[in-house]
Amino acid sequence: MKIARYRSMDGAERLGIVSRASGLELLVDVAKAAAVRGGAATPGSVMGLIEGGAAAMDATRELLAWAETRQDPLWIDDPDTVDWLTPVPEKSMFCAGRNFGRHLLESKQGNSASKLHSDFPTGFIKLGRTLVPHKSQVKRPADVQSLDYEVEIALVLGKAIDAQSDIDAASAIFGYTIFNDLSARECQLREMQNGMIMLGKNYPGFGPIGPYILTADEVPDPTALVLWLKVNGELRQQSDCRDLIFDFPHLVAFWSRFGLVPGDLISTGTPEGVALHHKPDPQAWYLKPGDYVEAGVQGIGVLETFIV
């Protein structure tokens, strides 16, 4: 299933499931459809679905099948007109760094190779409050001229897992969504001279994410996922996850040392093609007010962001 979290006209949070029964990609409002159908209880929110496990998933699939045969406008919403929310409420996000092979190679240009390694996953934390939904307007900070993009896949945790857990790491993954790790390079590079990354990744709005979660049962081979990014229609990044150094289960197992809970997010890192490493002049590729950014993952959708 493809799952959406959005706001209704009355301001209430809605759980939507994508329906293609009409040939269009439309959202079935789970709560409204369930109120008409009655019967088995279904979750009323994205977190209710995630935390409800297999029973909640089965009930939601049954409701979707019932709703698709009726196509009642009462419970159908148009994705082009809804007020989007982030796929999950404010949660912890753990971001891998230099985790695509070709991006690691481009990062080594002009750096000491001894300072860049891939012995174990490394990265940083993205504050939950920096995350913003599909179609957000993100303001370039006044002190930032080198605003960069990074298309990534973010996995959504469906089970609690820590270093002592005996569950398979892959089974803890609920689904996958799209993430654009916006970065203030001038700040980030100065921070990295001190061996840290924080502010350069966490200005307000620096975490566009969404619009959908594609559930893990529909992704039999995550390494086949293809991701790409365009700026004003120009393709800047494209890769598939076969180029990952550490795959999704490995990242879950590694970051589980923090003690992960349902709804937590882990991102893959980005493939090659960021503005920072563009030759001969990276400044020409940095984001500026007026730019329109599309970050896509085949099978999940397209995350749109407007730089202002």
C-alpha cells in the first residue's frame, strides 16, 4: 500500500491510502470510508497503522478493497488539493553519510582519502522539527549561499529494535519514503573541520520528506529502488540502491544501538551528483530562491519543494 498523511478541511489529521481503481491516483480517507462501512476497526492515523502491526494492515487492505468498488466521493480526496503533512509525526531521523559508492568517490576528490572510509556507517541526526512535507516552500537562510540538495530514500521503522533485540533487522522496516537532505555547505564544511555536522543540516525546513510511504511488502528487493532528483526540470542525480555501501537492514541494525521505535526514520545517504562536487563551478548548481526541486523514487512518487 501507498500511505499518505494529510490534513482535512476541518484541520484534522487524515490517513489516506492510494487507490488506482479509477485509473487515477486518488486517496481513500480511511476514517470516512470506515464510518460508512462499519464492521472491523481500522486505524485512524498513520502511527495507528504502523503500531497496529499485521492486524491493522489486514483491516486497512480489506477496507481499501471495499472502498475501491464504490468510488464514493464522500471518502475520496485528490492528492493535488490536500494539505500535506510529513509521512509520520515529528520523529527521530538518523542519516547515513557517503553511503553510495560513487558519491563516496566524488567526495574524495580534493580530500585526503585517509579521512574518508566505509568500514561502518557514519552520519548525523536530522532534528524532527526540520522535516517539512511535500510541496513545502523552504526559505534559503540569509547567511547561506551554498544550499545543496540530496535525494535519499528514508525507511520508516515499524517495530521497536535495539542492540539486544533478537528480531531480524529487515522485519523492523515498515516502509519507504522520499527524503531531500538539504544542506548549507559553507556551514557544514566548517563544522566538518571540527569533526561534526549539526547546523549545516538542520536549518528550518531542511528536511523535505514524503509524500507517500510505500509499505515494505510491496518492495521485495529494496536494492532495485531507483532514485533521482531534478532542479527546474534538469536531471541532477540518478542511481539505484545497488550502489549502496550499507544496505537497509545493515543501517537498521547499526542505528538500533540508539534504541529505535516505530515511526523513527533512517535515510540511505545520497548518490553522486550533488552541487558541492559539480565541476567546474559548484556555485552554478546550488539552490537559489525560485528553484523548483523534484526528488523521486520509482514506485513511491515525487517529492516537490519550492525554494524561496
